[in-house]
Amino acid sequence: MTHRYAGIRSQARVRERPLIALPKVPGELELQARWFAGDFGRNFTSTSGEPVELVQFGYWNREPGPDFRGAALRKSEGEVQRGGVEIDLLDRNWESHGHAINPAFEETILHVFVERSGAEFFTRTSSHWLVPQVQLDLGTLGQGAGEIALAHAGRCVAPLRHFESARVHDVLDSAARFRLQRKAEKLRRRVQTHGREDALFHAVAEALGYKQNRLPFTLLAQRLPLAFLRENVADAEAVLFGIAGFLEAPNVAPFRTCTRSYVRSLWDKWWRHRDRFARLILPPKLWKTSGARPLNHPHRRLGALAALLGAWKRFSVVASRGSAGAVAELLSGLHHPFWSVHYTLFAEPAASASALIGESRIADILANVIYPLRLSEEREVWNDYRTLRAQLSNQSVRIAAARLFADDPRQREFLRLLAAQQGLLQIYEDFCLRDASDCAQCPFPEQVRKW
Ligand code: SF4
């Protein structure tokens, strides 16, 4: 049994064809690529002389924070710790790049670098957590970084690649149904607590916040009941931006001439409400803007929410009864005289207008809000839901696909439907994100074999 297990594992660990090819860049990016490819090995001695074993490399982080997330490290005491790995050319880059005061680096468990600056340097996080350091020896390397894989193939690649397509679809569908049910239950509880309209508003706001700004968007929606916004429709947008903290004094100075009149119109309405809502204004530190694509900047997302408020009555109806196409048409057709052509309150106008809510966000709203809401209302949704198409644009889905399917040529076919992507995300969250053994102790491969 052991040799069979080891054989399957090594087969799954064969270097897979990369999912995403990045240009070959010398320097720090190449160093990171070679680290991730395992060219430096996985057993190191920290700068304080402690042995450290990298149990798993994690995945490339495309958001603010360390270069890799989801890594697992075993230190001399045997305890396994999960978190991020930051790789720099020089030890002091940690400080000069501002990581020491950036909360996004708080969960870093290892700082790797090539060169040490003269004086001894300790890697500390913003809450003064001491991060172990490893200095790399470039002499151990050969030539060429090659292409960069997004994440390592997992142990479950082996069973899944031998499954017939229908069996893989069945696994994904089943996980997607489970996920949909769970989301429906969550929405049902919200409806019971806040009523249907506010529950829908909270859920849409949360979806517009993306992963990075889910909390401030949720707080905004909770602090501004929909009934108030709809009764004060002329001031609703200004109050949203005011409570978001985007109209506070320190932010006013940098406004460009072209945005000044828009900001002025918001401010003229907001000041009448400001005293009443002063306690509810969100602190600036709650907002995460670094790493966000301009189109997804929270200013613009809030503009989209304001535009949706203007069409709320129609939206509420199609959310319940319209086809997925009708929901998508309404969301993609939203227009705002300022936000359709601006990315932030500070930016120059763009050359042309862009959709306020793009295709992938609409898919997210369908998956996380519209269909769970319908299911929570005891309606049969699965037959419709399982036919919805979606682009492969979600970063977590790409990582999960790299881990579970690697270079399986059927990958695109498996993931062309929204439900399949949601099923894959469920497996990723239930198994990959809970694993700290580099797949060795993950029960999924054995369980899925019995499918
Ligand atoms: S952790 Fe489990 S589910 Fe994830 S890639 Fe490894 S074996 Fe597959």
C-alpha cells in the first residue's frame, strides 16, 4: 500500500505544465519563481540557526501581502505553522518596502532573502511579531527560471485525471449543490433578521466589496437601511460616500479640477446629514485599495452601488423572478454620469466608458446572491443554475484548478459553467485551505476515489 501511495503522490508532484505563463524577468521575480519551483529545496537553517522545513509552498499571492500565501512551515519544535512567505533580494527590503508597518504582511511566517545588509536586521510585522529569516545560497542554482506555475499540482490530480468526464462533473456538481444550499441558509437567516429587501441589499453590497473590501461594504449597507436610502433618494449617494469616509477633510485636497464639481455636489448634500451620522463614518484604515485594479477601486464600486439604488425596484423584481440573463442585463446596463468614466475620486476621466459592474462580478452576484436567495424562498433553482456559463476569471478558482486538475486537457470543459467553478471552490476551501501537510494528510484523494 505504501509504495502505491508514494507512487501516486510522486506522479501528482511531477512538475506540471504551468497554468499561467509569466514573462521571464530576471531579479526578484525569477528568484521567487525558482523558490516556488523547489529549486532551493525545502529544508533550511534560519539565520538564528534553527532548522526549518517548508512543508508546503502555498500559492502565488496576487493581492497585497507576502509573495506566497498558504505556505506551511515546520520548525524545530515540530509545530506546523501556516501563513505567507516573502522573498526579497536584500533583507532590509522588508523595511524599505514598508512591510514592517503593513498589516497585510501580518501573517508572514518566513522572510527569505539573498543578501544581508551590514548590520543585523530583524524581520518584524506591524504588531512586532518576529518572523524567521532564511538566507538563500544562489550557488545551488543552475540556469533559467522557465515559466511560473500559479500553484503546485495536488495529490488528488492522480485520481481525478483517470475519472471519466461525467464523474468529475458529478463531483463538482455535488459540491456546488452543497455550496448553494449553505449560501441559501445564510441568506434565509438574514431575511428572517432584516427582511428580504435589506438582506438583498446587504448581500449585493458585500459582493461589490470583493474579497478585499467585503467588511466596509457590509458595514455601509448595515448602517444605512435601504428604507432610509430610498426615502432620501436625492441624498443617498452623498450619504453613502460620506459614511464610507471618502468625503472627509484629508481626502478633499487632492481632488482634480474635473472631479471637484462632482465631489462638491456630494459634499453639499452630505453636510446636512453629517452630524447625525458622524459616529458611523468608517475609518480610512478599513478600506483596502492597494493591489485593486482601477476598475475595482472601492470608490467606483460604491458608485455602482449608488447607481443600483436608482434601479432598486426593478432589480428587486428581477432578483426574484427574472432570468439570469435579465439580471445580467440590468446590472451590466447600469450607468452613472461620473462613475462610468472615472476609476477613483482622484483620477482623470478615462478615454471611454466602462461597465460599472463587469461580467465576472455579475457571475459572482448570481452565484452568491440571486440563486441562493431564490433557493431560500423554497424555489427550484438547480436546473437553471447548473446551466449558467462563467469565465475562468476568479483567482481562487484558477489556483484550485491548478491544484486539482494541473495539466488535464479537460480543465476548461470542467470549468466552463458557474456551478462547476463554485463546486471547485467548495472543495478548495474544505480541503486545500485546511491542509498544512502538502496534501499528504488530505483525505480528499481517498474519498474521491470511492465516488
Ligand atoms: S490539499 Fe487535498 S484537495 Fe487540495 S490539492 Fe491537495 S490533495 Fe487535492
